[in-house]
Amino acid sequence: MSAGPLVATVVVIFAIIDEALQVLLVHRTGDPERGKWALPGGLWRGDEPLDRTAARKLTEETGAADLYLEQLFTTSDLDVGQPGVAVAYFALVDAAAVRLRIGDQWPPEWHRVDDLEPLAFDNNSVIAQALERARAKLDYTNIAYGLLPDEFTIRDLQGTYEAILGRDLDRRNFRKRMLSNGIIESTETRRHEGAHRPALLYRFVSREPVFL
Amino acid sequence: MSAGPLVATVVVIFAIIDEALQVLLVHRTGDPERGKWALPGGLWRGDEPLDRTAARKLTEETGAADLYLEQLFTTSDLDVGQPGVAVAYFALVDAAAVRLRIGDQWPPEWHRVDDLEPLAFDNNSVIAQALERARAKLDYTNIAYGLLPDEFTIRDLQGTYEAILGRDLDRRNFRKRMLSNGIIESTETRRHEGAHRPALLYRFVSREPVFL
DNA sequence: CCAAAAGTGTTAAAGCTACACCCATGG
DNA sequence: CCATGGGTGTAGCTTTAACACTTTTGG
């Protein structure tokens, strides 16, 4: 037992699944709020940088590394009966690259962001803020790279934008914007997928965060 | 002595003085980096919300309350030899309303942001990030209200924008934008100030943060 | 009447939105 | 040949940037 304040990290992990934006939740195994769905997180032990604790948590839950991870904010409203701060992060991962922990008593699960039950603590509001940040950043950064595999069609990319923004976009305008703002480039290959014209595949010019 | 991690707050306090953006610095009174200029801050004791600790620090240093205060980010790079996190904030205050602590051995001082010596820890980078955030928010919020008194001329407002952005703006376009975006409104009074046409005074429609 | 800052409009360029038709493929 | 999604261009509108002269005042 320590006399000092707690420092915890909490991670909002987003992925696109079934064409919808989903967030990864775990069951709380301890009190308070035991048994409720909650964001994954854990105590910071002080033996590594805070960002690495968050990145480690992300990898533990999803098996995926090297994706998009950004700090959101820090709050001292922990509701755990002792002083402490929680540092919230949000991450964007490619669902296809994720391997969830299985076999656990309480495996993590994906939940649609647009239809969330009340979660432990103020986790609903943390997710809302993560979503707001992600929406804003779509407009002026390339962060969507976190949600997509190396190669994708422009339609895949548009679906990703639509899932996050929660509204439909015009196909022609979307394509023009993406091709002119320089965040993606064409591979010269096509993907054949059904009884129709095959789509050109693209990749992100950079898989590091870039501002437009 | 506590065995747990430290939690500290650090505040970047900006004001416009001599038509330049300046930041409030204090002398470090303890090791490490004793005697160097540094951002004001202090330990969080866990008996109040984190934001209130930052707000209190702001008031202690400037005598001013109810201005603009926003959380920036949290880092664990403290360089103090024991584990801990620092939560950085930035604040915008009206220099005319500030009464600095005096009589202290090491009174706080305003320093021009565009000409800073190397400060303690990574404080230069914290200030740079605060400035970047403030610049971005000028474009789509009314946060400039924090830097100005209740009544001001459009020219005062433009000077504030220019000091933060670090570049000159076109007077006619600036005026048009400010009058059309709805963040300020005319008082019907004028300020007479020298051998020239008196300027109309304006006020902010809201002195709470508003997004455009 | 002069110096100094306040106040005011227009034009061109760029960017954004809305919108409809042809293309390539598999079955 | 047909159903399906991929791919393309244009016209109107809004927004932004550039730019110069007249007004009001104090001295």
C-alpha cells in the first residue's frame, strides 16, 4: 500500500467493425462497479513513461502495436475513494489486425459507439470526448491510417470516415479531396471483388501522424 | 515523504504586455535546477480537483480569477529523480487585471515568448505547445476574451491576435470577420485617445468559451 | 490645417457543394 | 446482357485575400 495518489491510464480503443465505429470494453473485475463494462486501463507503476503504459495496455488488449495513440486529458474524478488521477488516451486500430484475449473469464468485447449502455465511472463521457477529438482530427490529419490495413480502396477509406463522422459523404468530392491533399497514394494494383469493376488500391503516404 | 508517485501541476500563464505575448515565470527555489526561471506550479495534494489546483495556482500568481484556463497534456518526464506526473495547463489573463506578488525574495516576472532563455526542465517545450494550442484556438473560439478587459476597441483585439499569431493581419478583413462571426458586440460608447478619430468600444458577447 | 488612427467595399481566386452518367467486371 | 460498384467533370456558391481612400478628432 502506498500513501501517495494513484496514477492510472485509461484507453479508448476504436476500430471499424461491421461498418460501424466500435470501442473495446472489458468487464471490471474489482470494486467499485464490479461486473460493469468499462474502458481498459491500469495503474501506472512509475517505472516507465506514461505513454508507454498506455501503449502497453493497448497491445495487451489487441495484440496490435504501432498504431495511432494520442493522449486525451487527465482527470482527478476517479470515484474510487482515494485520491488519484486518470490519464485518458484514445487509439485507432485496424480490426483485421486485432487478436483479442480469449479464454479469460471475462473476455474483452467490441461495442458500437452509437449504442452504448451506461458504463462504469464516467467512461461514457471519456468515449464521447475521444470521438469528438477523432472527428475533428479527421479533417486536418491522416489519423485514419490507424484504422485501415496497408492497402485499401478509396471506398474503404470513405466508409471509415463515414463511420467516425456518423454521416454520409459524397463519393466524388471525397475522392477528389483525398487524391489532392496528398495523404494517400495509388499502388498500381486492383482488388477484384465481385461482379463489378475492380477498385484501385491505395496506401497512406505516411503512417506517422501528419497535419495537412 | 510519500512512497507513491508525485502529481504536480504546471501553468503557462500568457498575457499581452507592451504589445507582445509574455509568459509568467518564477525562480525555482528548490533543487534540482535551483535558481533557474521556470513555470509556476506545485504539487497536487489530492484534496481538491486537479483543475482547481491549477486555477488556485493561477490566482496565487496573478491575483486574477475567472479567466481562461485549459488543460494541455500530462507528462511523466519530470527529471526530479522520483516517479511522478506533471499536468500542464495554460491560461490567458488580462495584464491590466494582474497584481503580481511583490516583496518576495524572487518575485515572478513576465518574459517575452519570442525571446526566451533556456528554462528549467522542459518548460520551453511546454510553452511552445501552449502557444501552438492558443494559436489554433484563436481561429475557431472566442478565447481571446481571457486577454482583454471588458471593453476594448477592435484594434486592441487585432493587436491581441497579432501578438499570439506572430504576424500582421489585414485591418479590414479582421474587422469584417470579427463583426460577422458573432463573438463581439458593440457597446455604443467610444474611446477618445489622442488627436484622431475616436474608436467604438466592443465587448465579448460571452466570456465563457464558445466554439464558432 | 495637419497628423494620426478609425472606418469602410470591391474584386479575384480558391475552395466547397451538389449533382448524373459511363466503365469494367462476374455471373 | 444485366446487375453491381468503380470512376469521372462541371457549375454555382461561399469564403478568403488583397488592396486605398475618406472620416473624425486634437492640437
